[in-house]
Amino acid sequence: MSEQLKILSTYLKSKYFTKFQNREELEKWQDKKMRKFLREIVPKSSFYQKYYEGASYDNWRELPIIDKGMMMENFDTFNTVGIKKEEAFQVAYTAENTRDFTPKIGDITIGLSSGTSGNRGIFLVSREERIKWAGNILAKCLPEVIWKEQRIAFFLRANSNLYDTVDKGKIQFQFFDLLDELDRHVERLNTYRPSILVAPPSMLLLLAKKIRETNLHIDPKKIISVAEVLDPLDEKVLENIFKQKIHQVYQCTEGFLATTCEHGTLHLNEDLLIIQKEYLDKDLGKFIPIISDFSRSSQPIIRYRLNDILTEKKTFCPCGNPFTALEQIEGRSDDLFYFKKKDREKYIPIFPDFIRRTIIVASEKIKQYTVTQLQVDLIEVFIEANDEHKKIIEKNIEINFKMLCDKLDCVMPKIRYVNTMNRDYGKKLRRIQRKFEIC
Ligand SMILES: [Zn+2]
């Protein structure tokens, strides 16, 4: 079968034939998938074989957890295709430096995940997995059926031949390198006129500004925010300028985790992977996902703890999909702020969402912001707003922080205002960020 036909077959299977009436039916199906997957895959990975020694697959929900650190440490015995870490890194770095994004070892695509130096991950995707991924992403994201023409503009830090897989038949695909100049993007977009625009929200904001200045003339049917947290403040701005719902795809190198339905609700892709919840606060519905991807065998992701915080949606989504609905993706768990309790030497975690709200509700005049916790008792805030509003905004922010600290019975940290946004060029925008280690 040609690659194109295989993509189409996955597309059809995902779009029309993998449907569940309710949670129970879904979980039963997942359980079957998972057991079969474990029986087939574990014998191929000497890491997992050793790690699960003596454990029963009947209790797969309780198998010991892994994370990125463990995966990278045991890379050579972890993967099932015999690729060595050293070799994979070399291939990936060469690709990144030359901006030639076709790094492969044999049939396997090599990907580099972002992360601080020393914490970068390597991801392996086989041809078969690449095709499945393309079929699934098309099934979940295309605004119309696959045989309609689409021009996709995809803004990313680095391209990958993963994405070229999508560039088939009626579907055109163009990669926009985030490191290129903005004016160059505008020029290319004006010629290409994408029907689907996929970009991190920080780039969507720059493009929205160009539309407002009447330099950019595009009319996409669908806009998808990726790779960064979509801040409610930015979402509102983008919806106003693009005059449509902003959709989201939550995908990381570890898996294709969630997509928005027609109502704009993010649903976990529970037909592609199992997402268990490690609750940080059950009442608030905040959890860290533990993922098991039963469709990926070259680098098996089983009970893998991600570094993200998600919030469940409390209400049902009218689309009726039994896949867990999310209120939002909050951010990375290492961006939790920590405040000190008033009466003792105890630090308590503060969800990024709470910090975000202290800023957003301070004023409607805020255009941009970043909040960085530098120490337990020091927070740096950047606000973009007209000068005449700044004083009152700053005062409101102080009041909001004070209210938050009083409610949690914590010591109020000092707030320092700065004139530049906390952002490293070419890196992801993290509006809420912690920059110290807590033990
Ligand atoms: Zn929905």
C-alpha cells in the first residue's frame, strides 16, 4: 500500500470507525489495547523487561512510572530499534544546526525535544508510526473532509520530515521557521494564503498585529494554537482579530495528547493513548498526566509522567465525546510558584492559573505580561500597557497578590516591575515562569 493510502486508511479509521458511546466502552477498549501492547512490546525492550520484572500486566494501571530523565538515561536499552543515544544526538544536532530537517537513521526519524541544555530528549518515530500520526492528526484537525483542498501554514521551531508526511494529494503544507524574520513570513503568507494556520500563540499575536496594520491579508478557515500555553488574554485578542474560534492542538514529542472539538473544548485523545491522572488538587481538577501510548513501539511510552499541569473541565461538552474534556493546559509543573506560609517554614505550590488571574483581572488595558518568580520572596512582573494606565494596573496587581496570599495564609512576596519581557529569543513564551529550584 502506498504511503498516501495508508494515511487515508488511518484517517478513515480514526474519523469514522473509532467511536465510543460512553466512558465504560472506551475504558474497556483501552484495557484490551494496553494488555496486547504490553505483551508484544515489553519483550522487545530490555529496559522495560527488567523494570517490570515480577509485575503482572493485569495491573498495568499500577506499573512503576517513568519520566524523561529515566528514558534518556536508559535510551539504548529502552528503544526497540537498536539506536544508540550518542548516534541519535549527533544526527539530531547536525540537522538542527544546518536547518536540514530530514534526520533519519535507517527508517527511523530522529527528533529533538526542547528543554534546557542537559535536559533535551531524543524521540524516535518509525515510518509506520509517522504515517499513523499523519492520518490521526488530519482526522482530528481538518475543518473539512480530507479530499477537500487545504493549504496548511505551519510555524515551528524546527521542521521534521514527520510534517512532510502530511504534504500529500489535496493537502499542501508549508513550513515557516520561527527563527525567520517576521516580514518574510508576512510576504510568504500573502502569496500562499493558507486555509489553515498553525502557530504558537506568541506568533499568532505578531501575525494578528500585522493584520491590524493591514500588511497581512489572509483569511484562514481554521487557526490552531500549538507549542505554548494559550493564555486566556491572548485567546480573546486573537479571536477578535481573526474573527473566529482559536483551536488548540496539545502535542509534545511524547505524544499527540489533545485537540479541540467543534465547540472549542480541548479533549484528550484517549483513542490514541491512555492518560492517567496524578492529582495535585482533586477539587480544582488539576493533575499531571501519566501517559501510555499503545500505538508507538519504537520508543515505548508506558506510564510516562509528563511535566505539565492540566485542569479538567467540570461541565460536559455539548459535543458528547466521552474523551476527558480539559478546561485548560496550565503550563509546566516546574513553573508552579511557591509561597511561604505565614507561621512556619513551609512552602506551598501556587498554580500558574492563580498567578495569571492576579494579572488579567487587574485591568482590561493589559496587552502583554510576564510574571517570573525569582525567589520565594521576589516576583518580577512585566506589563505592557499605555503609560497613563500603568500606575493603577500596578496597584491592582499588588492588591490581587495580597488577596491571594491572605487567602492561602502566605507571606506576600515583593513585586518588582520591569520594562522588558522575560523571554529568550527563539524560545517558547512562558508568561508564568519560576526561575529557582525548590527543595
Ligand atoms: Zn467537545
